[in-house]
Amino acid sequence: MSQHPTDPASNPTPPAAPAPHAPAHVGAYAPGAGVNLLDQAKYHVRRAFLWNIQRIPMSADEPPALAAGRIADPALQRYYAWRRSLLVFVTATLAVTAALATWSHFKTDHSALNGTGKLIAWLRLAAHWAMPAAAFMALKCWTDPVRSYRLLLQGWAIGFFIPIAAALVPLEQMVNAPEGGWAGQAGEQMRAMRIGLGLVMFATLLPLVLSLLPALVRASVRVKSLLPGSVIPGWFLMGAAALNVLIWLTVLVAINSLASNALLIAGVVLFVLAPMAFVRKGNLFIRPLAPGAEIDPIGPVQKQAVTMILCGVGCLVLFLFTERIQGRAIVGTSDENSLIRLWDKELLKFVFEYLGRSLFMTALFAELLIRIDMINHAAQRHFRDDPAAKDYDAAIGSFEAIMPATLDPRAHK
């Protein structure tokens, strides 16, 4: 029996077209109605550590929210979705750090401090809250790039420069002076206290400095995946990786002199070698790439670097648990068998602060790299029409005639 052309059986309904904002590479779920808080936390943590911005999953409500904020390009929407997850993780991590710092502040006896010393103690505490507060406020306005960027920049400036400025204040100006002043035995005690305070300040400021270069490396990889045609993030990546190697080599020399332990040295060596994975494959970053398959080789390089970092962390953890000083491990679970307990608030504060500040700077550096790229792109476009461009081309051509061909990024394709 023949079917009529209008019969539904002969004209099955075509499959529905995908929603215009449906993102590619969506995971098993996306945060939204009916998803509990734990699932949302897992989703944001997973998304925050993905390297390829082009494949960032998005929840159903994010594209419309970004489009309302005049961000309609799908690539930019995925970038700001990644940035949103990063800020969620940063806010939570640095809030833990600030809470631990607050606990320490109120548990510490400040009776020996004078007015200046107490003011500086409060300023240091405020600096701990500046970055999580800025990350939280930037998260609240995550669809407004200009405002959220300014908040992050202001929070970083307060959280970075106040502790450094406070560390420059002499200890004598912060404590109550004895009746006889700082002469004689009191002066000797003050010198010893200054040495101790210097070591404390070094440990306090260390996460601020050590978090910068890894954050720049991480941000450069993300921006390269977002703007594969740009060479700006690649050159920043090469510079940051090389400088990171020099810093860790200096640390390695100092560590080898103080404590020549195989696990400790292996951990530092792995930290040294991790960024070199990007340098070894530098041709992927210092030349323009086409979106899609050309950026896929970055993935194995990223995995190699992350693997070395995790192995380095494992070596350092084993060192802290196995190395013994006067019969006790450096880190352990009891006061009798270890110098520092695993749940010591200062140890936890150091770990959370390093991680939180590093990811905070990743978000900030990514914004800075994009702005630098915009400035460079506008300048290059304007310069192409300038008569001086011919002189520049001639000068570069002269160098190309004598330089080895291996310096040409096109030779690495």
C-alpha cells in the first residue's frame, strides 16, 4: 500500500537542530537546576584545570548570560566560562588561607607590639583577605570583563604590596622598647629577633614570589589555545619557563649545600625540568597556529610538564615524611615523632596560599596577555601602512640572509 506524501510515516520528523549556544565537549553534566553543590564544585575544579580553552564545557545558562554582556563569540564565551571556574576555585582556596591567617592573628599575643606594630599586624591580616575578596567580587560580575579585571588587579596590588611594605618596617619600630633602650643585652636580643623575623617573613613572602612564574606559564598555554594565531603568549611562555629554571637551579644549589637528600634533589630537579618541556617544543608556541588540529600537539606537552610537577611534589612529600632531624620526621602525625604535624595550620596555610595565589595570578596574567596581544595587533596593523615598514622589512631581510634557518619558526613546521 502506497503512502501519501503528507503521511507522517513517509516524512519522519527531522532531528532537531542543536541549540545555537550548545557548547562542544560538554562533560557528563553541567551545573544547573537539580545539580547539588558537590557536583558543581567538581565541575568547576575540573574545568579550571583544563588547558584547551577551545574545548571548555559550558553550562546551559552561561552562553545567554555572556551574550547579554555583549560576549557572543563562542571562543570568548568558553574563555570566560573557564575564567569563572578558576575564580570559584581561587575564592574558595584563598578564603581558607585568610581564615587560617585570621585564626593565627587572634590566637597570637600582640601585647609586646606598640601602636605601629599592631597596625601593621592588622594590615597584614587585611592583605590576606584582599585577594579572596577581589576574586569573589570578580566572580559576581564575571560577565563584565572590564570590571572583573579591575577588581582582580586591585586585589592583587593590595595583597602583594602590603605584605612587602610591612616587611620593610624595622622591628624596633613595631615593638615596645625596654627602659634602657636597645643597648647592651637588649640590643643582642633584638638582633636575634630580627634574624628570626627575617626567616618568618621569607617563609611568608615566598608563596607570593614562587606563584608568579608558574602562573605566567599556565596563563600563556591557555591564551595560546584561545588565540592560536598569536605569538605573544608563546614568547612570554619561553621567557617565564627559562627564568623559572634559573630560579629553581639557584634553589637546588642552596638545598644541596644544606641537605643533600636524594628525594629532595630529585623533587627540585623535576621542578626545573617541567617548564623545559614547553621550551623543547617551543615551535608550537612561537609561531601562529590554525585553530583546531594544529594546537592538539600542545596537549602531550602539557601532560608531560604536569606529570613532572606531580612527581616532583611526590618526591618532596616523601622527603618531608622520611627525613629525620634529631630522630623526628619533618612532617608527621604526632608531636613525639615529627617537628610539624600534617594538619598544622601554618603548613596548610602555605599550601593553600601558594595554590590560590598561583591560580589567581593565572587569571590575571591571562587578561594581561590578551590585552598585550590586542595592543600588538593594533600596532602591527597600523605599521603595515607606514612607509617605515619597508625599511624594517629590509633590515629583517638582511638578518635573515646571515642567520641560521633554524631560527625561522617556519622551519619547524
